Amino acid sequence: MLKAIQVLGCSHIWRPHTSSGLSFISVSVNPLTSSLRRLPSNSSFLTMSSTRSSSGFGAFRARAANSESNPVGASSSSSSSVAAQSTGGAALKVNFCQWCGGKTKHEIPEGEENIRAICTVCEKITYQNPKMVVGCLVEHDNKVLLCKRNIQPSYGLWTLPAGYMEIGESAAEGAIRETWEEATADVEIVSPFAQLDIPRIGQTYLIFLAKLKKPHFAPGPESSEVELFALDDIPFNSLAFSSMLVTLKLYVEDAKAGRFKFHYGTINKRPGTSPSDIHAFTLDGHLQS
Ligand SMILES: [Zn+2]
């Protein structure tokens, strides 16, 4: 599955938009009908501000922190049938069948390569696959819209509006919905900007450039503040997630170069580092078009 995503990320179909802001995607949803969603509580990106400076993109070759962590082990999953497993990988240990509730065993099914949760009653396999997080980098008057999180994880830190994509919506629709929910901002997608895989926690981020349809925004229930930041004022030391750090760094680089590209890359969190250290990763396989 991850390999399939990587192939998708290498696509050259998407073209960067020009500095004139030409829009080639137009998506409309009624944000008022959207259900409330949030960034997952089982995200690995937990809590606290980092005090590391990040003066340049080269800082992505970040050093490891001392603390030991397991992103999945920090989970507060709402599903009673899913429990955290200290594998260092993305998979959660599924103890009960999602269809019949029967107890599962963990074995490699015939013809497969990975350990799966197999129901001991109905014999169905519970497959776990990466989740897609979608969001918007909203541009307005040469500033970007950020939300201060009013919820855990990463309470009090800044992020782009983003959250899990829902079944039944496109990635662009999900990004628009999340932006409405977190920033009460009605936006139009301009172009895809970055796809960032985080294999260790089984997530891939797809962030779109977007613009305000109306010059209005306000904190949604998950945000305590929503603000436009000039590029030089982006609070890089108070960001919530590595994915947002990468996205905003790429955005600033592109803005200064005068041309926005589409970026694909893999964020590899350093094993043994704290999830709260959003600088403890490398950006690998960075492709741009
Ligand atoms: Zn079953």
C-alpha cells in the first residue's frame, strides 16, 4: 500500500500553479453540512513546543532527541477493539474482529508477507492501511492562515487546518471541510502542493494551496486562534506537527523562489525520538515538479 502511494506521489500529472494564482481546480461543498472532524488523537505528533530553531530547510537533517517513544503507543484510540502495540511500526494490534467481535490471532496468512489479525471465529482478516490526512495552506495577502490548536495532541501549537479524509469525499473536499471546521474559512482549492508520507505511523498528508472565497475566518471549536502570518513571521518554533513544518518550509522556499511546485516526500521519524520533537526526522525521497 505504501509503495502504491509512493508511485502516486511520483506522478507528473499535477502541475504547479503559476504565481498569478491561476486556479485549475474548483471544488465546492457546503461546509455547513460538514460533520466535525479533527486531527487524530492517535497521531504520533504529541504535545509541547520545540525550541529548536529552524533557520533553513537544511535543518530537516535534524538530530535525534534522547527520549524513547512509540507513536502508536501514545494512542488514545476510541475503538475498544484496537490496542496499541509497541512495534515501532504503524500497525495497531487488533485484538478483536471488526465484523463479529471474535478474538483474533496474529499470523501471516498464506500467500502474504505481513502479520495480520485473523478472526478465530469467522476467519476474516482485519487489514490495516495508511490513513490520508488532508488540509489547506490558505494564502491571503501574501500571508498564510494558521490555527492554534485548542485540542490535544499538540494543544496550543500552530497548524494548517487539516484532518482525516472521510469516506465519500474527495481529498480536496476533505481539505475544504477541515478548513471550514477549524478556521471557519470558506476556501477554494488552487492546486495540490505537497504529499508527505509518514510510514512509521501509517499516515500520508495531502496539503492543497487554497484561497479565501471571502475575507473571513475565525476559530472553530478545535482552534483557539486563527491568524494570517507573513512568511517571515510563521511560528516555526511553535508548530504542531512535522508535516506542517515541512509543508511550510517548502512553501516559504517556493514563495521566495517565485514559483510554487508540487512536492512529494517521505518523513522518516528518527527511531527512539519523542513524538513531540517535530524536528527529529529526515525528509527523504523529495521529488518536486
Ligand atoms: Zn470475526
